Amino acid sequence: MKKVLILCVTMALVTSLATLVIAQNQGPDEVTFTPKMGTVTFNHAAHQGLTDCATCHHTGEFAQCSSCHGVTDDAPKAKDAFHTLCKDCHKESAKGPTKCKECHVK
């Protein structure tokens, strides 16, 4: 439960910062996540224009997941959401990392 709370707070902070930047352009150039497995640096700038924003930000809004799902068990785990979205797209396009250590850096 503590891990979920820490993840939610971290995501809220990242989302808040990203929302401020998005108002000026199309978001931050990079977004960094720090799960236990190792730091993941997502090159947001490189992904812009490959698809529409709603593909990743499924509501079309740039809000944190818990703003709609709440902090209960009805929200998908961030790990599952990111892994499904990122890995599926990378496999489909035959571009980008699909293995753990290709994204997670200790």
C-alpha cells in the first residue's frame, strides 16, 4: 500500500510538472520514472508526432491516472499500463526496447 501511495505521489508530481510544460509546448522533452527496477528515461520529444496524444494519454487530457480512477484498486497499475502500451507499440513497429534492461537503468 505504501508503494502505491509513493507511486501516486510521484506520478502526481511528474504530471503536474508535465502539465505546466505542456501548456507552453507539447510536453517535456524527457520524462523520468524511478521504479525499483531502475530509472526509466522516456524520450517524450522523440515520440511526439508518431501518433496522437490520446494514444498514450487515453483521455486526451494530461492528467494523472488517479484523477479519474481514484487511488483505489480500479486504476491499472502504472507498471502494467506502461509495459502494455510501450512494449506492444515497440513490438508492433519493430522499433524501440522490449526487454527490461533496455529501459530500466540501475
